Amino acid sequence: MMGPRVVALAEGWIGTPYRHQGATKGVACDCIGLIRGVWCELYGCEPPLAVPPYAPDWAERADEERLLKAALALFGAPVPVSDMQAGDVLLFRWQAGCAAKHAGILADATSFIHAYEQAAVTRSTLVAAWRRRIVAVHRFGVGD
């Protein structure tokens, strides 16, 4: 089971300052950079999809679900929210009509690890406000 290893790797990023498009543990990262960094530590290489430059408001201006499409390509089909496990990648949509924009890693049944804008990588409680914004759950290793 890969989940505990993914959580341990994500915990190693806690405290990394937030920086848009960053992906370096201890230096700077955003939510996509956190997922990329954990992928690199887990598999020993960058994910097989290049991450093009993106503006901070890319999801508000997007006419497609780039984050959801990338997750599908990297992790395969999503798992039901009711089946999510520690180590799963959570994708969030801030509001209806906008593309999914945020990602984190489920740490346990009540918390997740994510790069919190204007702060750092942190563990947050998965309260109802976060839960209702989950649009997809993906699992590392499903396609392996």
C-alpha cells in the first residue's frame, strides 16, 4: 500500500513557503508543485506531463479542466470520494463554473496536506467547507 509512504513524503514538505509555480521542497511550492515534488520523490523522476507556465488566475480564465485532465492522465480514473484513503490526491473547485484549481494530499480521515496560498505547505482539517469542494480523488500507484 502506497498511501502511508505518500503521506510521509508530503509531510516532509510542510513548512515549505508558498510560491506560485514553485516545486522545490524547503524553498518554495504551490499546490501543483507539491504534487509534482511528491511524485518525484516517490518515482525518482518528474511526472511524464510537462507543466506549462500558468497565471495565478488560470482556472478562472480557463475554458477547460486542465487540472482534472492532468490528474486523469497521471493517475488514471478517479476513485469515489467515499473510498478516499490517506495518500490520495484531492482536487478542489472553488466555485461552480470555474475549473478545478487546488490540489492536496489526504493525510488521514480528517486532514490533508496542501500548499496554502500566501503561507506555506501545511496540514489543514478537512472541514465541511473543504469536503464539499472536492471534485476528484486520485490514487498514486493505481496505474503502476
